[in-house]
Amino acid sequence: MKDLKQDLQQRKQQGLYRSRKILQSPQGREIILDDKRVLNFCSNDYLGLANHPDVINSFTKATRQFGVGSGAAHLVNGHTQSHHALEEELAEFTGYPRALLFSTGYMANLGTAQSLCSKGDSIIEDKLNHASLLDAATISGAQLKRYIHKDYNSLLNKLKGCTSGEKLVSSDSVFSMDGDEADISIMVNHCHSHDARLMLDDAHGFGVLGEHGRGSLNHQQISTTDVSIYMATLGKALGTAGAFIAGSDELIETLIQTARCYIYTTAMPAAVAQATRTSLQLLVKENWRQLSLTNNIQYFKKLINQTDLNLLESNTAIQPVIIGDSQMAINISQKMFDKGFHIAAIRPPTVPKNTSRLRITLRADHTEEDIEKLVVSLTASVN
């Protein structure tokens, strides 16, 4: 029998042990974590919508109408008017014929791969894809082939090696731990020439990139007809919870009929769907949030590039500083916490060995003073 205690002790010795801090406030520019008020540079709430009064009001009103829990799966009787309206609005917003809600992004990715691929098929993925995409391929039973990160000749070679069965290429559009962006146009060309479907996970692009936050396809001027499967999450820039798949009518109907992660789980609360409808409206109504976030990213990069810190190249809200050693990354993260900044230390297996990092995420409501203080404190803590 596996010695769990010994395995946990070994994790601690390797600097890979994970522990949770307790949040005692809403998400925001400042949060209270483990009884300490800190500046929040560790959240995916990029636009500050998680605690927006209009979003909260929509959520509260919907609980009075629909209650708290949905009570059943979508295909039983848990699919409310709010769910349906949100799906229609997400489809229109992204430019696809239809959209389908899932309870989490993880479930959306698993359900899609399992519905479209099985033994004898191939799923080709970037090596730095999110864990949910990698797990989805494994669970589907298809052969998983991984190409070198953003090396599209490597992708092409993998496609050439697929001689039978369905071919699905799936990739993050914004990579969650590096912050860099996939070159979607090259992927589109390779998929077209090899009769492969293309699926993009736009969890970290939706809401922040493109016109009014319409996402990576809009940002890179790619037609929705060229990317047959589009996934995005609602718990990051939109500040709520859940995810959706957008695509053709045939794709969505196929998922409704066959995606086990959709069929056999309780629908998200209607209040979450209603709150998300408000978030979607705010993307357009309060476009200053997206502009402010862009300015903050540029200001942070300007300051950090004046230091000797090892910042990965990224133009998104995810700005990783490479430390290397896992324990050192933990120590620096704790030093920053003691100084009043919350920054996560990201370690293997989330990132490759010897690339442990501080994953800094910027928000629309950070001030220039916040960013200046961060860079000064971080430089002192690392050095």
C-alpha cells in the first residue's frame, strides 16, 4: 500500500507541497487573506467584475426568482430562462451560431473531447496546454500527441503522422502560466490542410482581448468559421463562474446528446447565469476597464524591464517572473506576502522542472502606485 504520509513529506522537502490561504473578503484590488490585508496580484478577476454592484444585484434578484440551487441537470429541469438567454447572448457576442453552458471550464474541455474523439482518433496539443485539455484527451481514449510549445512545424509533423481517424487540434489561446498567445492563423492553415478540427481554450483571452473583450479570435482577426470549437470560462474576466462551448448548431446538439460532463451534472445556479448576463453587458458598457488593464500591463512591463528580473515575454495580464528553484519561489512569495502583496508561487508539475515562477496577474483597478510598489518590493525580495 502506498505510504501517503511519506509521499506528503517528500513533497514538502522538494518545495512542492501546496497549501491554502483563507480569503475573508470579496475579490478586489485589495483582499483580506489569512487575516492580512494585501494588494492582490494573484487573481484572474482581471476586470474587477467579481464584486461589481450590478453583477451582485443581478445575482441577488435571480435567487429570489429561481432560488439558490438549480436542482437538476439541464436535460431534466435545471435549464432556466436565465441559462437559455445567456447561451444565446454568448453565441451572439462571440459570433457563433450557438453556445452551450458547462459548470466549469474543466468539464467543458472533458465533455467536448469525449464527445468528438475515441479510440483510433488523435488529439494533438501544445505541450503547455492547460491540464484540463490534456486530461480531456486522455479520458477520451484517443491518442494524445503533444507538439513543442508554439512550434507550428512540430504541430505540422504531428498532423502528418495521423493517417486515420478523427483529428482534433486543441490549444490554449493565452497560455495560463506563461501569458503568451498562440498564433491562431498558422494553426488554422495547418488544420485546414490536414482535415483537422481546431479547438481553442480562450479562458484567459475572453473578456480582455479583442473589441469589447470578444476574445482572442477577434483580437487576432480570425473568422469564427475557421475555428470550429471555441471554449471560454466565465469565472475569470467576467467575474462569475462556469464556462461555455461555442460552435455550430451540429456541434452543440452533439454535445447535448453525448457530453457526459453536461448530461450527468447539476446545472449551475440560475443566479450565476443571470449575473453573467450583466457582466457581458458591462464588457461593452464599461470599456474603460479593458483599456485600464492594457495600460497597467504596459506600465508594469516598462518598470520590470528596468530591473534584472527574469520576466517572460507576455502582452497579457499574466506576467510570470521566473525564479527556477521551487523552494526559493515559495520563500519569495512569502516575503512578498509579509510586505503586503499576494503573488502565487507556481511550481512543478504545473510548470516544467526548474521553471518555478511568481505568476503576477494585473487588474484593471490597480493604480500606477500599486505597480510601482510591487516592482520595488519584488526586486528587493528576489535580490
